[in-house]
Amino acid sequence: MSKRIVVLEDEKSILDLMEIALEEEGFDVIAINHYEPVEYFIDFDPQLILLDIRLSNGYGHILCENLKANQKTSMIPVILVSGANNLSKIAKDSKADGFLSKPFNVDELINCVKHYNIPYIH
């Protein structure tokens, strides 16, 4: 049994940090460094998505809006991750379930993720 999280972050060092920290906590992490369409997330059926708002080939907050508008993905919690000054407004406007401001430390990341009580999958 595992808890699946998809992390989208285009900065490799941050992506690697997030992946390692979450795997050490027992999560099954799918780490992606670029924008993916909504259909991609349907296939993986994650219990949580951590989403940078600025990706190399798209915008995470727009992806979040699309995920929340799709019946098959609307219930997946999405946490926006960014250093943007107006991150709380961006999160609210894109219907994200939460946000994590950069820079963050590993404890903040883990506490943020654990807040969502991700169920185990088989």
C-alpha cells in the first residue's frame, strides 16, 4: 500500500528535494519537471498534486483550473507551490486546495502534505 503524490516542478534541485523528502515519508512520488495535460493525471490517479505555478512549458495555476473543472480530477487536492507574492490569491482564483510558499523547508513540505490525510491505495 502506498500514497501517491504527483509533483510538478521545473527546477530540478527543488523537484529532487521534494521527491526524496516525500519518499522518505513513505509516499509514492511521481516527479515531473514539465506541464502535462489533465488526462495524464487521470491515468495516475494521485491522491495529491503539488504544482509549481511556473513550469517550463505552461502555467500550473491554469492546469489547476483545468483539473478542478474536469469531473474525473476535480476531487484531487492540488497544492500550488511558488515564490509569487500573491500566491494566496492565485491559489484561490485557480480553485487550489492550498498553497506552499517558496522558499520552504522539508518540515513545512511534509506538514503541508500530511494536512490532507492522503488515503492509502492498493
